[in-house]
Amino acid sequence: MSNETLLNVFPTDDERRRLVVAIQRCEGDVDRLVLRQESFSQDVGWFTQSSMAIEPEQLPGLKMALTSNTARKLQRPCRSGGASPAVLSFSEAATSRVG
């Protein structure tokens, strides 16, 4: 039998899906990090669609990948509609107040 500690639950755009990050303690006092994709059903509640164990020797590489510059760019929220916000420079603002 395994014991589990939830580290985080990440919701998705679809309220019926989520990503769970947990540490499982298995027989022999072995801990492993587990990523689980879960779905929600009115009949059964939350259930696991797929699960992946991250081995201890994989953790440094995973951490490096998640903290890289490329990963940081992915963390920025996307704007809907693709339109960029209007930007007013300070010099334009000062000129419009004077004149």
C-alpha cells in the first residue's frame, strides 16, 4: 500500500481536468514524484486518466527544463484575441499635456 502527499493541483481551462503533482511513499520507504492527469465525472468524482512516475535521477533534468528561459516564456499569460495592448510613451504623454 502507498501513502501520498499532494504537492500541488494545477487546474486547466477545462474545469473537468487537472494536473496533480504528488509524492508517493511506496513499500520499502521509497519516495517518488508522480504526475497525474485527472478528469472529473459526476458519477465517480475525480479519477486518474494517466500517471507518470519521475525517477530520482530524472529530477535535476526536469528542474533544469522547467526553470530554463524557454520555460519562463511559456509561463507568461497569453492575451486572448492576439491584440497587443496600447502603449503610450512618456514623451508623448508629456507633449500632449503641455500643448
